[in-house]
Amino acid sequence: MDNEPNLISDEISLRKEVERINAEKSEKRLRLILDNSFNMIALCDLGGNIIYCNDSYREVLGFSPETLIKSNIFTLFHPDEREKAKEDIFIQLLNEGKGQMESRFITKEGYYKFLDHRFRLVDENDTGRDTIVISSQDISEKKRSEMILTVQRNLAYSVITSRSFLEFYKTIIRELNSIMEVNNIYVAFYNEKRGVFRLAGISDERDEIDEWPAEGSLTGLVMEYGKPVIFYKDDVLRMHDEGKVELIGTTAEVWLGAPVKSGDKTIGAIVIQNYDSPDAFTKSDLEIIEIIANEITIFLEMKSAEEASQKLNIAVIQSPASVLITDADGNIEFVNPKFSRVTGYEIGEILGKNPNILNSGMQPKELYKEMWDTISSGREWRGELQNRKKNGEFYWEDISISPIFNESGVIVNYVGVKEDITDRKKLIGDLITAKEKAEESDRLKTAFLQNISHEIRTPMNSILGFIELLQEPDTSGEERQEYIGIIEKSGHRMLGTINDIINISKIEAGIMSVQINTIELASVVNEVTGMFRPEAEKKGMHIQSELPELNDKTTIESDYEKVFAIFTNLVKNAIKYSNHGTITVGYVSHPNSVECFVKDTGIGISKEIQSAIFERFTRAEVHSRRSVEGAGLGLSIVKGYLQLLGGSIYLQSEPGEGSKFTFELPKVLK
Ligand code: ADP
């Protein structure tokens, strides 16, 4: 039965054979297609064992399909991603029967490439063993551009946020390590004067050298070329043999450097090295290192601009001058603390206001117009203004206002720098007064010397003249008596002048002493009027005392000599500067003081010189004819004494009507 031809089974096997041939044909076709695909295509069992892979695996990873078949596809995954990838793939296959993911695959050289995988479950009905088809594409270049973009973005951010170069440098290291295998990174700046490089930041697994000469170093070559360079160990050793470079520290397998520039000038370099493999960096990494070098330049320029503006800021804030900045319309945008200290306006309350808030109204409107015309036409205005503080006080300022232009030459701001010159102005004012005073005093001294010489010469001449006459043999006894009388009077006049000079000098020198006595005022007044009565009567005048009451007993505690001298000086003047009428000497008593007076009906004193006559050497111009004796010291002595005795003096007088000198003294001098 077994050997009997079985038509049905024959037919079946024939059909199977046809199917097998067809399948073989289509598999061949399929293989042809797969082998010529750009994508990497692999067929694996559910455990990941590779049943088939196409030739693209060789092209992309360097492994031949023969070596890969039977090995597990998961061994190609980056160890960090392996487990996660397994899980991901199975979950997606379970849910959808297909899926997609990105991962890194190792290359034959030991580096990793980024791949985009698409996979699908293939149902093998006849065998019952399911397989997975994985189609992968090399996306390393795309990934790399993405990473470069990320690095660039992160560095740009760090340029703004880093406070120090070290902080910025840490970002550089982090970013570089995220995209390449780097053993050593350093940034060095060139010191032109000394011809050396100095490390600004380093992260090295082996060496750390602080400073080295630029000449003969690889970094020096980067400077020289002015563009990024890559050196392999062989290049370096060859250059060393040729005597072009020195070997500093460990020689790297691959060395990559880029110049850090400022404008056209190279000021330093950034270098990365790998000690393990020459394949760690490729020429395309030059682009990355150049980007980083540029970011360093931007960082340095920004920092130096920041520092400069910070310095300016501090200078303005701490400036001893007031600084005020307005917009083009004159609205205040900024004032420094000194401005607030001077004016009393805090920054908050003055922002947006117009500087005319300080206007004191002391300057004419035209001045402000001239100022605005000057600055709005782009020129600087300088001047002095009297302004008003918040508390209403006036002050003087030396002001310079300058316009500030934008790039298009349009005025955008005005800056005012102001110095408070109130004290300086006052000082100048005081100096002018002092100078005038000195000139005046000079003039007075000349007048005084003339007076003095007149006051000494006149009596001296008369003394000498009459002594001569006395010597004449035929001078009668009567005449002799008369001459001796004149000589005596002249001697007294001279003594008086000399005493005055001595007294005024003592007052001036502050060595005039005060002796306190109990003084009965009525007796002083009576003594003075009695003493001068003959002189007054000789001029046909009357002299009288005027007491509060007949037997007034008012006493004061003061210096007798000086009080007496004050009265005599005033009475002497009253007689001197009157030709008729009555001289009244008296006082009025108050609880704590006495008010003494000497009144005459003489020539009087014009208003203009009333205050000046108490100054030493001053005499009314009328006497320049020297009709009246006097050195101009009497009233200054009076004033000096009154100051010592805690008193004061004032004068009421009308020319032609007479004068009344009133002085007040405390009853008890403390
Ligand atoms: P002297 O009398 O020596 O000139 P004084 O200092 O005593 O100096 O007086 C200063 C000036 O004041 C006098 O030169 C005179 O012009 C004026 N004077 C003082 N007393 C009187 C007075 N009673 N009447 C008018 N003028 C007076």
C-alpha cells in the first residue's frame, strides 16, 4: 500500500515543491532588496538573536553581517540604554505589534552612533515562531547638529547668568562632556608682555600646569594660526622631533584647540584633549570648539562692558557732584544720592518732574531760555544758578548740562552735573568784604598816621615854640606864666593822645583788664560835669547833670576807671563838636541796668557815618580841615570799654541839631 502511487499525496507534494521554489525565489528577491537598502535591516527572534542582517550594518557600524548573525542585537545597544530598550521594544510590540525608538549603537571602533529604529512583529504562520524585523537609520549627524544647538543655547544662557569666569567655565566643561569623550579641557589666556599662557580654568585627569611659554607650545601654534586646529599624537611627536614644539605634560592621542579672540586679536585659547584614542574627536568637532571659543569671547566682552558700566555706575552714585539725567523733554529720569542730599528731594518724589522744580525765581527767564537753546541745539551749557531746595533754602550751583545722542544723532537725554558752590560763593563774598575792609583799614591807618602826626606835632611845635619864647630875655613875668600854661596844656594834649594809643592797643591785643568796684553813678556824673564846666563855659556853653532824682543813690558793679573814661570821652566830644547850647550828662535806672547819656546841641552827625564813627581812626570828613583836634580814637575806646563791661552804645543825631550818645551798662558785671 505504501508503494502504491498516491495521487492525492503526490499532488500535495508537488504543490509544496512549487511553493518552496516560489518561496525560495521570493526570498532571494527579498534578500536582494534588503541587501541593497540604505537602512540597516535585521531579522531577530523574540529573544533578540539576529537571524539575518543586511550589509548596511557593515557600512554604518563596521561589523560584517556574518559576524553579527547568531549574536544578540541587544549587545549592540549602549550599555546605559540596553535594558530600557529591551523593555520599550517588547511593550510596543505587545501593544501595537510595531514600534519606534532612538538609541545609541556601538561601532567596531568602540564609539557610538545614534540610530532611529522601526520594528515590527512578523507572524510566521507555518513555523509558529514569530520574528522581529528591525529597520534602523543612522541619525548621528542630525543628533549632532541638535546637540550643537543645545550646547550653543546653554552656553549663551550661561554667558548671561554666570557671575564669574569660573562659573561660566563649569558650564563649558559640562556641555563638552555631554557631547564628546574629553579627558582634558583648559582655557588659557596669553600674557603678551611675558609671552606666556596662563591657565584660566582647567579640568584635567592628568596634568595641571599653571603657566607655560607660548613659544614652542601647541597652544602657541593655535595663536599663530588664528583658527581651530586638530593635532594627533603622531603629528605632535613629529613636530617635536623637528624641534617645532616642546612636549608639555602628557601627550594626548588627539588634541584640539581654538583661539579665543577679542576683535581681531587672539587673547587666548580653549583646548580639549583625549589621552585614550585618536578617534575621540573628528575634524567636525572643530566646529564645536570654535563655537565655544566664540562664547568665551562674548562672555569676556560682556563682563568687561558690565564692569565698565558698573564702575561708571559707582562713580555716578558716589560722585561728590550732584548728577541729574532727564529725557529729551526735560523730565527727570535719574538723580544720584548727592542730588538728594543737596536738594532734599528723594529720587522717588522727583522722578518724572521737571528740573524747574528747583527754580528759585532769582534768575531772569532769558537765562533759562538761553540754556535750553544751547543744549537743545546739541551744545554744552555751563553756568551758575541760584536754586531752591525742598525746604525753601536758596543755594548756589555751578552747573554743566550736556546733551546725550543716540546712534542716529538724536538727543535722547540731558545730563546735568552740578556742584554746590554756596560755601564757595560765601567765601568769595567774605573775601571781598575782607579785602574791602583791609583797604578801608589801610586808608584809615593812613588817615590815623596823619591825624597822629598832627596830634603830636601840633602840641610839640607849640611846646618848642613857647620854650624858645621863654628864653627871650625881654619876656615879661606875665607872659612867661601864659607861655608855661600853654606848654602845660600842649603836654597834656600829647599825653592824652599817647594814652589813647596805648589804650586802644591794649583793647586790640585783648590785654585790657577789668577791675570791679561799686560805683555811685550820680557822683561820677557830677564829677565829670564839674571837671568840664570851665572848658564848656570858656566856649560859652552850659553843662549840666540830669539824675533820676536829686539824691539818687543808684550804684553799679563795674570798672570805675573805664566808666569814667567813657563819660569823659563823650563829654569831651560834645564840647569839641558844639559851639553853643547845653551839654546834658545823666542816666536812667532800670531793674538790671542803667542807661547813661551825654547829649549836646552841637553840629550833629550825618546818618551815613553814624555807624562808622565807632570804628577806630574814623573822623567825620568835616574835620579834615583839622579845625578840630582829635586822632579819631575816642569813640573806639568807648566802644571797646563797653564791650569789656558787657554794655552797648547807640547814637541819635541830626546834623545841625545835636547828638545824644546813650550807653547801657549792666548793674552787676558778671
Ligand atoms: P576824634 O574826636 O578824636 O576825632 P572820636 O573817635 O572821639 O575821635 O570821634 C570820631 C568822630 O565822631 C569825630 O571825628 C566826629 O566826627 C564824630 N563825633 C564824635 N562825637 C561827636 C559829637 N558829640 N558831635 C558831633 N560829632 C561827633
